[in-house]
Amino acid sequence: MATHRIADGLFLVDLDLAEPEGFRRFLSAWVIRDGPAAVVVDPGPAATLPQLLEGLEELGVTGVEVVLLTHIHIDHAGGTGLLLNRHRGARVVCHPRAIPHLVDPSTLWEGSRKVLGALAEAYGPITPVPPDRVGFSPTLEATGRGIAALPTPGHAPHHLAFRAGAWFFAGELGGVRYPLPGGDYWRPATPPPFRHDVFRESLETVKGRAGGLCCLGHYGAVTGAEEVLAQASEQLDLWVEAVRRHRRMTGEEFEEAVLASLRAEDPRFGRFRDLPADVRNRERYFLANTLKGLRGWVEKQG
């Protein structure tokens, strides 16, 4: 069990998967606690719900008030319905476009299986959310804190970030991080269909509104949320340009050329070589989808 106190009233619960390999320090849920009451941000997939429930018990949480979903991809929201079955007083806040897919997740589940294959099965199926327990609100109060929902499309059209005082829950707006001594590994999260203009506009929209602590979907917390998002914007531009330079290549040749360029040009991605071997394998899996999204955008631009 790994529950980490990040700040007074703020905790990260690790949601590691045993299989496939390398899925550690990748999935997590955020918990805002006020005594026995809590807000959960992105409860994770169904397969890791036991870890989340154990973490809530360890923290002395007896009632989840609100579940905040930055987006409804299966690794962030697949366990939401199951969590609501255990906490009958909880309600869900998500983007309006996400609500129908939580109430009837059949299309979301089939799409996840089509894109992720065996990984979707490892994450586990999606349990429906009762329609009277899910909605959108730009502002709300829970655990004695005011929370603002900020539309931030880019990683997904229905992506939200949440601001709770000095805490900014970025989902995948800031990219994917793996903490390393001497400098962390980072990469963008740009699955297809990707739109560079929309993602950059979201990063611009939250400038000055991101608070002090950036709480990432993947993975951990970093001080200086404004700087995190500025660096994410710079990295995104760099990756789009690298894909543009190599767009006439195909298949593995394209991927190898782009990633070789980025390892040399992007010091944050250059830490790839320092990742543990199993985490490198995990990242190779996701990098193909990241580049697919980027390439789709570049080719549409001509």
C-alpha cells in the first residue's frame, strides 16, 4: 500500500498494476481530505479500486463527497461507478460531454478495447454511473474548500482541470512525468485525434490560474504549476516540429527518427535512457500513440 501525504489535507494514492510490466508510479488517485470526508480526483481503473479503497480506509475516510474527473479515459475514470457503489453519498463532476458515456459506458468500453487491446482488459470493465449522481458545475464546494472546474480540451475534448486553492489538478494537461534523481522524465500526452491549436489554447487559458502545486494525472506533484505548464507548452511545440521534419518517413523508420531527434533536442525527454527497464517498455507502448496523434495533426496541416 502506498499512500503519500503531499500537503496538509492532500494525499496521493498509488494505483500500480502488477501486469503489464512497468505500470508503477504511473496510475494514481488524488484525495482531498477533511476529517472523515473526502474528494477523490480521478479514481483510476476498475482493476485498482481495491488499492484506492484501502488508501481511503488508511486515511480514515468514511464518506466520499465528490469524485472529480479530469477526463473519462479508462485509466482515470473506469472505476468511478464501482467507487460510487461503495460511497452512496458521492456525486460525480465531469465535463458535460462525458456524462452520457459514464451513464452508458458501452461505447467507451468498446472504444477502449479497440485502442488499448489487452491493456483495456487489464484496466478492467467500466461500471455505469447513475444519471442522478453525475453532472457538471464550474464551481462547487466540498470538504470545506471551493473548487473551480476549468475546461482544458487537448488530451481529450472533454478534459477538465480543477483548482482547489493552491492545488491545481492538471490531469494530462501538463504531460506525463516519471520522477528521477537530478531531473525528471517528461513527455506530452497527445493521443489521436490531436489538435495542437486546441491544446495550446488550453495551456494559455489557465495561465495565471494554476495555483502553486501541480498535481498530475501521471504522475505525482510538482511545485510551480505555472512553470510546469509553460514547459509543457514548449515541449509540445518541439515535438510537433520534430514530427513535421520527419513526416515523409513511414513506420518504424519514422518513429525511430523522431525519437532520436527528441532525445537529442529535448532534455526532459532525454531522461528516457535513465528510466528503469520496465518503465521504458511501458513508455515505448504509449509513445507510439503520442506520435500517431502528433502526425495526424501535422498531416492535416499539409
